Amino acid sequence: MHRSVLLLVATSSSFAQVAPVAPQPAKTPPLQAAAPQPARPAPSVPRVISTPARAAQTPAPAAPASPQPGAPQMVRLQFPNSDVGDVLRLYEQLTGKKLVMDNFVQGKVSIFIAKEVPREEAIKIIEMNLLLNGYSLIPAEDTDIVKVIGTGKNPRTTGVPIVSDETEIPDGDHVISYLFKLRYADPTELQQALGQYLSPPQPYTSFLALPKAGAILVTENSSVIRTLARIINQVDVPPAEVVSEFIKLERADASKVVDMLKDIFEKGEKTGTQPGQPGYRGGVRPVGAGNVPAPVAEVSEVGGLTALTEESVVVGKIKLSADVRTNRIHVITRPVNMPFVRKLISEFDANVEFAKPVTRALNYISAADVLPVIGSEPGSAAPDDNRDRDQRRPRDNIDIDDRHGLGWDQRRRNA
């Protein structure tokens, strides 16, 4: 028993000695010294993490399409007899706008372009094709939303935006309402002219004349609105300038000259046709109290200055009236016509040269017997008694010339 106890004590003592040996490996001071070394790579860890972050950022600038607007993006448009919804989805991708479609937007369209086209051109082609097939694109104000209206609905009932400035007209072929403010043109006449120009109209086409405001409201697609703006800018010009002048006559009667001038100008109008028709020949409406003003086509001022024709005597209209009290003619017309009118009136008022008197000595007859014959009209018969008396006289003894330069023998033959 004692031996066993001693053995246990010995073993315990031996373990007690080994225990201090076990802490020897706790010579971890070198390990602790080495521990700071892994602390050095600690900053390297963020470096390793930061590098992939940079790598993730580097492809980002190459991926976005921001530089692509400068370089045209090519698009292939091949939709033979395709559903309109497929074309609208491509249109939405190309424009980046949000489309709100009506229930009537359904059907087939055909777009087939063999070659690839730029993105902007592809957008225009799609918009043109949709308009040709009766689909209307209406932009919403101050948003990127576009309403798509089908063929069975009038776009004007869906809130078409109103624009009054050419710079605000949207690009493409969107249906809008444009307010044209006129300065000189008549809104009602312009409404009729534009209606004839755009005949037959589209379902969304509208022309509304506003006479009190001096404007006209037109509903059409953007491309047509731009064309109408150029036309109206050329039509909305000041009216032709006219002058009023009194021309005094020295010899002729003013009333008779006015009648002759009216006859000239009336013939010029009757030979022409209506303006705007093939073979139109410009004329002047006749001057009179009961005449209704007829539309006269615009004629170039330069054309009136070059030459006159038998159909186009004057440019535009002319009004003539006679002032009997002062023997003057009142003329109202364009300045380009005045030189011709003055020259024409001066020719009618030209001086008439009177016949020069002729004296002839009579050898065998009395002047009293010859005066009745000379005073009678040329070609009229002389009195019977004088004729018988003249027949008894020699024919070669009398040679009398009257104011017409005819001898007696010649007068007898005329009688």
C-alpha cells in the first residue's frame, strides 16, 4: 500500500515537473512576434478587395450607351406582315419612351428594310408606317409618355397638345394642334385654301378659323405642321400696294375715254379663265356698280414690268371713273400698271391735226354754183339742175379740189 502511494506520489511529482515543460512551448513570444507579421498583410487585404472593385468599375463606362448617340446605332427593320404590337415594342426600346396603347391598337403592319438603318432613321420609318396605317402617336405634355390611338378612334378626343411656337413642335410624326397667328391673311379664306391643299384629310385633320383672334387652329402631324408653317409664312404677307391718281384730259372727253378703257380691260378678262385652272390667263374685272368682286390670282410684279400680252393687260385689279366736271379720269391700280395706263390715256387724248385750206381759182363757173356741191357729203348726189348744167359744159374746163383732195371729175364718178 505504501509502495503504491509512493508510486502515485512519484508519478504526480513527475507530472508536476512535466507541467512546467508544457508551458515551454508557450515560448510563444516568437509566435507573438510573428503575429504582427500577419497584421502587415491586413492592409493588403483591403488592397486585394479594392482591386476587384476597381475592376468592376472599369467595364462600367464601356457598357453604357452614352457614347452611342454620337455614333449611329444600326437597326434592322424586317417586319413583313407583323403584329403592330411587335413594332411598337421595338419603337419603345429605340425611343426610351413609355407607350400607352388604346384597345383599338391591333392589326398587321409591314416594314421591311433590307439594310440596317441608323436608330434615328428607324424611329422615323416606324412613325411614318404607323401614320400610314391609321395609328396616331400623341405625346403627353411635359412627360416621356406617348399615347397610341388605333384606327377606330379620333385622336382629338384624347387630349391633343396645343403648340403655338415652331420651336416647340415635337420631332417625328406626332399628332398635335398648332395655333397659327396671322398678321394680314384672312383666317376664313386661309381655312378654305388649306382644306383644298390637304384633300382628302386624315381622320385627325382639323382646320378651325378664329376671325376675331386673327388666327387658325390646325390639327395635324408634326411633319405636315412644319410644311404648313412654311406655306403660311409665304401667304401671310401685306396686301399689294395700290395708288390713286387723277389724269387730266386736254382734248378728249373723259367719259368717252373711260368707256374705251373699260372695253379694253373687259376683253382682257373675258379671254382668260378662272385662277388656279390650267391655261389661266390673267385679266381685270370690269368696273361697274353692279359687279361682284371676283378672286384674282396673285401675279408677279416683275412679270407685269417685262411685257404685256393680249390676255394679261394689267397686273391685279384696276378701277376707272370719269370726273365730268373737271374732265379728269380717276385711276386706282397697282403702281406697276400706272405707266401703261398713263400712256394709253395720253394716246386717246392726242392732238388731231386739222385739214389745211386749199384755194382754187375758177375759170368757167361761179363759186356760188360750186359751193352747194362742195358742202354736200362725199359720195352724195348733186342737185339735178346743177348736174344737167354741168353735163353741158366741157369736163376738162373745171378742176376743183375740195378739202378731201378730189377733183370735180372724181367727185362726179363717186356720185
